[in-house]
Amino acid sequence: MEPIQVLILMGSKSDRPIMEKTEAVLDAFDVPYRTMIRSAHRTPEATIEAVKAAEAAGCQVFICAAGMAAHLAGVVCSKTVKPVIGVPIAAGPLQGEDALHSTVMMPPGLPVATVGINGAKNAGLLAIQMLAQHDERLTRLLKEDRAAQAEAILAEG
Ligand code: RP5
């Protein structure tokens, strides 16, 4: 695997339309990443292999998106001490309530930083905030982004 700072995992190709928002953020901040489809339930061994390969490639933050009984972020957390961000995806009849609870309600000792249902953009930004703690370029870009958001609101009147 090429050097990366972030690994995006998603449980299914059906999650991709949502997770493209995470990719757009990482692209905008010029952060190297890799995206893979791996499922905690359907491909457990391959999921663990992906975590090992990403760490060997320098990965600093994992972003894991899954819907329904969403255990992907938790499984990844069990295999790394790098920060793990979980994105609960609205899939199936419970529309993400199931994924939110199964992602956020980790047992004590194994934290997953969980964003809102379909919160793919915030997952990307949170990953960049983590990386920015040791990166002045990213800190500057984050401050510019916040200023641009404020300007856009104030321009509305
Ligand atoms: C989860 O089940 C996936 O992350 C997806 O959100 C949901 C449905 O998967 P598919 O049946 O569309 O593959 O594992």
C-alpha cells in the first residue's frame, strides 16, 4: 500500500455515495488516504488485514462507515491504538438509529469517536483536526475553513 494518513473503510459499496463526502474533504485538504470496502461480518479476516496494511503504510486515523448492526468501527478499534472515527450509515428500516447505537456504544476501554448519522463530512474534518495537532499547514487550512463558514453565514444577512 502507498503511504497514507487516513484509511476509510466502509461495510458495503452501498455506503459509497455517503462516504464520497469524506473523500471530498480529504481531497480538499490534500491528505493522502485509501478507501476500501471491508465488512466486520462478511469479511472479518480481510478487515483485520486492512488495518495491519494501513498501519504499515503510516495510517494515523481510521474512518469506518457501516449501516445496520454496524460493528466495523468497533472491530477496527480492537486491532489498533490509532484513533477510530465511526460513521453510522442510514441503511435498512431503522434508518441509521441501529448503526448509531452499535457504533457509539462501545464498551469502556475501546473508544470510537462517532459522528452523526451519515456524518461523512464531519468524519473527514475530525480526522484532519486530529492530524492538524502536529501539522501547521492543516491547522491553517482548518482556520481558513472556519472563517469561510462564518463569512458565508453572515453574507446571508
Ligand atoms: C452494512 O449493511 C453496510 O455497511 C451497509 O450500510 C448495510 C447494507 O449493506 P448491503 O446489503 O447494501 O451490502 O454492513
